[in-house]
Amino acid sequence: MAGGNAIRGTRVGAGPMGESERGEAAPRERVSYYCANGHETAPSFAAEAEIPDAWDCPRCGLPAGRDHQSPPAPPRNEPYKTHLAYVKERRSDADGAAILEEALGKLRASREL
Ligand SMILES: [Zn+2]
């Protein structure tokens, strides 16, 4: 360990972003994203474009991230509920069926216009 001063010469500021400069020959850059279901998608971006941290998986719609070791967790949204579903929860099945009939009737009517 001679020359203990060598370490002081190390350049400061060479951050982890250094790789962004390598794409000179390629005008577009492919970036891989991985979703929680293990899908990989690799959209390409213009070299000068800002690469987003997240991307929607085109196969399952979950958010995909650039780190395939830890993809973003799927959002824990409630499954989509229609107004009818809410109404049915509060009423008896018979009422629900009647409402469904009415809704379907309106739907058909509006389609025939
Ligand atoms: Zn997916």
C-alpha cells in the first residue's frame, strides 16, 4: 500500500448515471421494464427523451419498473364496480333483477336510436 495519496486523486462526481452517454450511434434507446407478473416489455425512446421510471405493461396493464428484481407492486384498487353493482348490494335479488331488466331495456333503447 505505497502512495497513500493516490486515493485523493479519484474523480468525484462520476455518478451511476454515466451510462446514459453511450448511445451515440443509436438514435433510439430500448429500455426494458418488468411487471409483477414477470412480463418484460422494451419500448424504445428517443435518445434525448427522458426515460420514465415506470411503464404500463401492455400485456396485463400492471405498472412495470426497470428493476426486474423488484417490479412495482400491483395497485390494490378495488375491482371496478358499476353503479348497478352498488345498487344490487343494497337491494334484494328480486329488486336487482328488476333493475337489471330496466337497465338493459334502456341500453337496448339507446342503441336503437
Ligand atoms: Zn404484465
